[in-house]
Amino acid sequence: MKNNTLNIAGMTCASCAQSIVIALKKNNAIQKADVNFATKKAIFEYDESQIDLEQIKNIIKGTGFEIKDPNSPEKEEKNSEEKFLYLKVIASIILTLPIFIRMFWMWEVPGSFLGVSLTNWIQHDLSFLVVFVFGWQFHKNAFKSLLNKRADMDTLISVGTLSAYFYSLWAMFNGGHIYFESAATIATLILLGRFLEMKTKNKASRAMEKLMELGVKKAKVIRDGKEIELEVENISVGETLLIKPGEKIPLDGKIVEGVSNIDESMLTGESMPISKKINNEVFGATINLNGVLKVCVTKKQSETMLAQIIKTVEEAQIYKAPMQKLADKIAGIFVPVVISIAGLTFLSWYMISGDIERSLINAVAVLIISCPCALGIATPIAIMIGTSVGARNGILIKNGESFEKAKNIDTVVFDKTGTLTKGEPSVQKILCNKTPEEQLIKVAGSLAKNSDHPLSKAILKYAKSKKSKLVEMKDFKEYAGLGIGANCKTHETQLFLGNIKLLEEKKIDTTWAKLVLRQEKNNGATINFVAHGNKVIGAVFIADEIKKTSKETISMISRLRLETIMLTGDGKTPASVVAKNIGIKKFIAEVLPNEKLAEIKKIQANDKKVVFAGDGINDAPALVQSDLGIAMGSGSDIAKESGDIIILKNDPIKIAEAIKLSRKTFNIIKQNLFWAFFYNVLAIPLAILGFVNPMVGALAMSFSDITIIGNSLRIYRK
């Protein structure tokens, strides 16, 4: 099976998108198909052995729509479409105003032609230009729909405006009341609504456009010792790039020479620069701030982190959540139903009143006011904005269904190491035994710099942060499972750094050390004692460092009225310390990686809907099992991650933000669908009963679209 995406031109409503889906799914070789009216894209999965891409394109073209070139300058195209529609709206308003004003001020032009007053001819001509020239797209699309045996919103508009126009043309020669102003005003108002809708959708997609613009077009490559400039698409994996201070990094790669600070804020939302050195990964579109770097390319342009982010967000915007699919199905059957209702309205009024004019106007009102355009855009526009806002803030939402999954969540389960803690040991505190703190740090750091053990590295890092003046050691020896020892070159003193077993083995007085162990038994840290000669001069407490925002994250999630649970492979004591420090009341300790899945199932067995937040690699089974998986990671393997949501920055506060964004977006979707349904349920009976004329119906229909788009834009608010 192969996945592919196509850009579609010519869609004007959600039922257009639905008709393409129906046509594609008729072919058994196409397994999945989704078409999003808001993004104008189709994504499908098909069997290459039975059908090729050209045949799929022909199916789409057969429904009356065109395929756009994916390499075409989309931004310029959008601006051009918006400008053209704007000019049509202005021209329509100018032409409609005179006949609209005549409803309130009966201006007259003397004279007649073919027995009809020139006043009526002017109204006819102005209406003709608006309905058939500037509103031609409605009739063209309606005709396409007719050829493909379907009906859409343009069908309603076309039938409505043509009914008003041709009845008025007949009445003009037969002495009846004319409704040219209705036909022209309906077309103008709907054009205005389409323009405002396009303008707002373009605004909603700017976040993704800005992301796409981050990429670099050219890069400096070192070939045969020479520096040459090439287009990034012509650069191969394994080549070496030269990146100077202030330049953007063109492609993902590893540093092979140089040290610098990198601004990764455009991809991860991290405001502070990240220090990078040899063998560290760097990502395309990030900015090299202050050092000259040589970078070996590890990913070609189409596989970079930026490219994966753009692809994932676009797919999330195309794939439909269950609620959206339901709305699309309703929109697909709504139009034929409305046409039937309009026909029954005409017949009923004519049978009751015998007034063909009144019957026609009420039927046209039903057609115009019933357009389910608001229903069609209610979900996709909200998903489009929600995913764009997430991407801009380092939260990558992989599918539109994530928003719906978030609605019933009541429990958030956190992996500890790498999610709530940094996953690396660090010095938490030190205790001195009748020795100056500076002296203790100096001895511990001088010993630690000779060892590669993670605990030694943590002590050395701490000593350097305190700017301790370390001394050289000799006769260094590492005692497996116990610690390290050496002699000071200057004083020939024997020094040790390790646990109490090392002290006992070396016959060092352990009285003070045992007292510390009794007092600190619930601390949860690993304790390394420092011995100078035959005396223990202090203790260094080392633990996995809690991330700065972990406590704030738990507090924020608790305010959302969600239960928090921590899963960890650590022992109960260190787990309880971390849980207590960040405010988690319930934790499950000593859980092996392969047991996390079973723990998630146990929680779900108690009728709980679970979010699981983990590192996205070791926690893959738990991420898949959970109702909503949030994977922490650098984003370098986004496409392979198991989570529904990927946090590009390893900051737990983003987990809370992702849940809040998902909930907010889903609430907006619910509000949009409510107003879309409520509008039609209320409006159709009023039109049937004759309380709404076609012009008011057109205005109300346009206003409903703008209301839903405006409501969706509230997602941008913090």
C-alpha cells in the first residue's frame, strides 16, 4: 500500500470534498481516502499493483475538479485568488447598490423599450451582470455537480438566484412584481461571505507557511577542500557543510568541527540557546549564533526534522476526526434534502395561496438559507488552527483525532526518567564533617575527574560549577561497585570517594557515615562519602535531577481536574522523593519497561481514560495502549514515534499545554457544530413559513460562516 497527497482546485464547499471521497472509494484499489475542504488537499492509500497515481488523478478530474501542481507558489496563488475574489465582490456591490436602494427610494428613468420601462431594463442588466458574470462560479459548479449526479451548496445558490432572476424576467414582460434585487443581492452577499471565509482561512494557514519559509535555499559545502555554494536539494548525505555565525543551518546533521550556541526556538519553542559541540546533532532551519561549525549532513532535505514536522501537521489537518466525518456525511445528504424541502415549500404555498410569486420567493429562501457551508467548515477550520498553533509552540499533533481523544481524559500517567526528571544524575546537596565546603568539593572533584562513571561525572560537573581549583592525582584506582581512590600528588595523602562499603574495606572510621545514612534513609539519593586519610570529611548526595517545570506541570494538570500518576523503574524511596517534590500523590515504582503496558491496562480497567507521557522509544507500547499518547523527544524521528502528540522540546510543561490545546480545540469544534446545526434547524422552518426573505437568508448564511471562523480563531488566544 502507498500513501499520497494531492492538492485540489475548484472545491467550494464540504460536500464537494465528500463527493471526491465517494468517487475515490468506489474503486476497490483505494483503501482510504480523505479530502479536506479547508486545506484543499486529498490524502489516500492505494494498491500500486491495481491502480496508479495518474488513474487516481483522472477519477478526481472526472468529478469536475482540478489537480494543482504541488510545486506551484502556493502563497502567491492564495494572494492572487483572494485579490480576484475581492475585486468581484467590490464590482458586485457597486452593481447591486442601485437596485437594492430602489427598495427604499423608488428612483425612475423615463422611457421604455419593447414595452418595458427603462427602469426595469436597468435593474435587469445590473442583475444579469452580478448573477451571470461575477456569480458565474456558482452556476459552473452546479452544472459540474449535475453532470456527476450530485448536489452541493453551489447547486442551492445557483437554483435560488436563477429562480429569482428568470421569474423576474417573466414578470417584467407580464406585469408581475420583479425580484432582480433579490437575485443580485443574494449573489453579492454570498460572494462577500466566500471572500471573508477565504481571507480568514488564509490567515489560519499562515503559521504553517511561516514554518515552511524557515528552510534554507542554499548552503556552503566543502568539496575537495574548497568552499562552494549549492542548492540544498543538490546536497547529499555525508557531505560537509560550513556554517558561519548568524547563518541558518541548512540540513540536519552532526557537528564534526567547532563549538557554538544554537537557537532552536523556531522548531522547539525553547527560548534559550542550546550549547553544541562535536558529535552533537543540529537541525535544519535553526540558527548558528556565535561559532564557526562544520556539519556532516545526516538527512536529505525531504527527511529533515523541519520537513517531517510540516508533513505531519499537513496530514493531521487532512485526516478527519470521527465527528468531522459525521458532519461531512450530513453535509453530503443535506443538499438533496433541502432541494426537496424547497420543492415541497413551493407546492404547499401554491396550493394554499394560489400565489406563484409568494410560493417561489419562500422556496428560494429555503434554498439560500439552508446552505450547510458552516457545517462543512466547523471541524476542519478548528483542526487547521489547532495543529498550526501547536506546531508553532513545539507541540506536534499527529492527527485530528487527538482533539477528540482529549475530551474524556481523566488520568495523566507520567514516565519518570527523561519526562519529569532529566534522566542524568546530578548533585542535590553536600554535607560537611568539620571540613570547609570548598575543601570537600575540591577533593571530591579532583577524584571524580579521573573516572567515567555517571556519578563521578555528576560530581565533576558540580565542582566545575563551583569553580573549584582541582588538583592532580596519582595511583588512581577504581573499585567496582564501591567507588574510587587515589593519592594527592602534593600532600601524598590517600583519598577515597564511594559508598560505606568502600570505607569499611579501607578500615576508615564510619561512625559519622552511618549516622548520615540513618538520618537520610528516606532521601532517595545515592550517597558518596569523601575520605581524607583515615577520616570521612563529608558526603555528596546524587540523584536524578527533577526538571524545573515538573512541579508547575503537575499543578497545572491538577487544576484541569485530572488525576496524575507516575510510573518508574526506580525503587520506592527515590520514586517517593520525586513524587513528593513535584506534587504527585500516586506513583507506581519498580516497573520494568515491558511492564508499563500492563500498568496502563490496569488503570484503564477501572474505567479511566488515560494520557500517557513518555520518551517515545522505550515507552512505545504504553503510548499506543493509552487513550492519548504524548511522546517526549527531540523530534528527529517524528514519523516513527508512537505518540498521538510529540513534544519537540523536552519540557514537561508542554504536556500540560498540549492537553489544554487539545481540549480547547475540541470545545471550539463542539461549539462550531452546535451553531451550524442550530442555525439550520432554526432557519429552515422560518423560511418554510415565509418569515425570511431570500436576501435576509443570504445575509444570515454568510454571517453563520464568519461566526464559525471567528470562533475558531479564538484558539490563537493563549
